[in-house]
Amino acid sequence: MARNNKILVPAARKELDVLKGRVMKAKGYKVNGADTNAVKYEVASEQGITLNKGYNGQLTSEQAGKIGGPIGGNMVKEMVKMAQDSMRQK
């Protein structure tokens, strides 16, 4: 079953992409400007997982997690750090 990653605040898309690029670049991944989507192919390659452009319904849950986990997990860690820094400033 396909999952629709719907952003609750569509206006946040650009800033989420900027955050993804910054976080993944800091982790040593190649990030090409605004095309932060390309980093998932680099992560997949590191994991030995074939990721096609477009539909990837053949992936197991484990494989998808190995690709998305490092990306989303690092983004969440950075957002928590940003929130903590913001609270310290108050």
C-alpha cells in the first residue's frame, strides 16, 4: 500500500527541503542545491539497495526504513536541537 507523505503545512515544504539538505550535507552526503531528493539514492546505494526513479513498490519495509530512517531521523534530531536552543534563549 502506497503511503502519501502529506505535509500538514504545505508552505513548509521549501524549508523542510532546506533543512534536509543542511542536515544531510553535515552528515557527509552530496546535496545538489535544491534537489535534496537525490540524497535518498545515495543512502540506498550505501545500504546496497536498488532504488528506482518513480515507483519502488518492490522494497520491503526493512529496506525502506534503511533508506528513510537516516534521513528522517537526522532531520528530527536537528529539529529537536533547534527547539531546545530556542527554549534556552527565552
